[in-house]
Amino acid sequence: MTMEEFVYISGKKYRRGYTTGSCAAGAARAAAKILITQNKVETIEIDTPKGITLKLKVENVTIGEDYVTCAIQKDGGDDIDATHQAYIYATVKLNQLGELRIFGGTGVGVVTQKGLGLEVGGPAINKTPRDMILKEVAKILGDQQGADITIEVPDGEEIAKKTFNPRLGIVGGISIIGTTGIVEPMSDDGWKKSLSLELEMKKQQGINKVILVSGNHGERFAKEVLGLSPRYIVRTSNFIGYMLDEAKRIGYKDILLIGHLGKYVKLAAGIFNTHSHIADARSEILVANLALMGAPLEVLQKVSICLTTEEAMDIIDTNGYEDLYTIIATKCKKRVDLHLREEQIQTEVILFSLDGKLLGQSEQADKLKEVLR
């Protein structure tokens, strides 16, 4: 089936796109076709794992004596990421080996660490895009003709600085990725997979303890204030529940969660996706816990109208309710343990403020910190 360009989510219209993997496969097929026919093509069709046929515009064609190079421009639809509008090039050159071989060229990252399911020292072209490239080129060349296929992204090294690649040990460029070939707008799947890949990678390196932080602030606090080793740190973004499930699946036995009060106050109430679009009950949760501590109505009313947790903290601290932070951290741990339902996994929680202050922590957090330095 051909791709329906738009989808509707929550009553709004969003445009679909296609992955770097689809671009690479399309460019490779177009290059193979031009090489065999010696005629340029303006568009090329490819099949995607999602069952959708894409018709892609072929650009920047170069016909050499024994090779062809061309490009497909990445279109992320309304789910724009760092690779949106990048040109993905493929060069196809026949060989006498009777097999199709894939290489990474300029701007395609090189894998430097185990755990990604790719050969160390090889190009960061994931399995599904590899399969797509081989399938599309074989449709043109047949089963007996061999060819060398080189994928390149001229701006890939610069684009990669805006991605998770450096954290995953991928250097020199971007990854060619995509499990379905199609970019679905408003989808978190690709982002979540990138995060969990880091868990996979560290486990294969022999690490069985992990520090989960939401983002830059948490990572900085863990390293600079707590003195914890960066080798254990993995980001969760807002997907705390998903990353806990992944940590359990992969086999981690010690998990230290470090988060800003604004995120983890939600976790204390059992909210495991902390994006404000999913749930934003920060003030209500703070008010409920302060009420259980016996705070007067005047304090509760002031906290209830705060726009940020940092603002609420001024009221909490001024009125002597700093013990709230330890209560919140302890509730977070209980929610996490209930979510995991695994007695063999030790979890602890630490809360911090934006100015780098340790606010509160669960009971055994200090012991876990010591083995994570």
C-alpha cells in the first residue's frame, strides 16, 4: 500500500515522514538502477517493513565510469529530528565477488563499543536498514551480481553532535536507523529505543549497576555534586517507567534514580511518564503530602498556586517542612519497587534542586552511592 501522508492524533493533523534507513535504501536502489540502465531516474519506489510503499525523489546523481552516486533527502514529516532534510547518499559499484557488501562513508558513524548489535569498528547502519538496502539493490541486480554499496551523509558528523550517538560510542557521524521505514508523528518509540540502547551497551560491557537520570541537570548533579562515576549514568528523559522495565529486562540489579523534584514528585504518585502533557499534578501532590504533615491551610493555598516546584520549595523551606523531600523520595522508591515487582533489584532515590542542592533521599541511598563512585 502507498503511504497515507497524514494521520490524525487527538483531533490534529500530522504529516508522516520516512527514516534515514528508507533514504539509504532508496538511494541505493536508484544508484543500482541508473548503473545498470545508464539512464537517470527522477523518483524511485521502495517497500518498507511497515508494508508501505514509498515513492522518493532522487537527487544529486553522479554517473561515473563504473559507479553511480545519488541521494535521497530525509523528511521527518511533523516529527522533526536532527536528521530532517539531511541528504543520504548511496554509491553503488559492481564487484566480481557475487555478493552485496555495505560500507559506511563520510558522515556515517563508526561503532566503537559493544552492545549495539553491530560490529565494533563497522558502520552504524542498523539491521533493518541493512536488510532494506540489500533487498532493494538485489531487486535490480539479481541474486548473482555483486556490488559494493557505500552510504554517506555529508553533514553527518555535525548532525551527530545533536544526537545520542556520542553517548553510545558512535563517532564520526550519524546512525542509519529505522525499524519500520516510516516516521510516525508524535511517536516516542525511536527516542525510547535510543535510551534503552545505552542500557544494553553498558550491560554488555559488564556493568550491572546503573544510575538513571532524567537529563543534563541530573547527570551534572550526579557527577559534580555526588561524585558518582559517569560510566554508570543513563538518561531516561520522561520515560522513567519504560527505562525501569528495560533495566529489569536487561538484568540490572542495582538502580539509583536521581531526579529533580519537579519530575519525581509525579513519580511519588505513581506517574511513570513525567511529561507535562501526560500528567501535571505537581502542586496537587505537594499539597496532599504537606496536608498529611499537618501544614496549615495558608501554606497549602500558597503552594497550590505556584507555577513551578522551585517556587513551591521557597514556601516549603521557609515554613520548616523540609522533611517533605525525604517523604517524597521514600514514596518514589516504594512506587518504583511496586512497579518492578522484583525483590532481587535494589532501588534507591535521590532528589535535587536546580541550584545543585541535595533535597532528600531514600533510606539506603548512601550505601548505593558508595558503590557507584
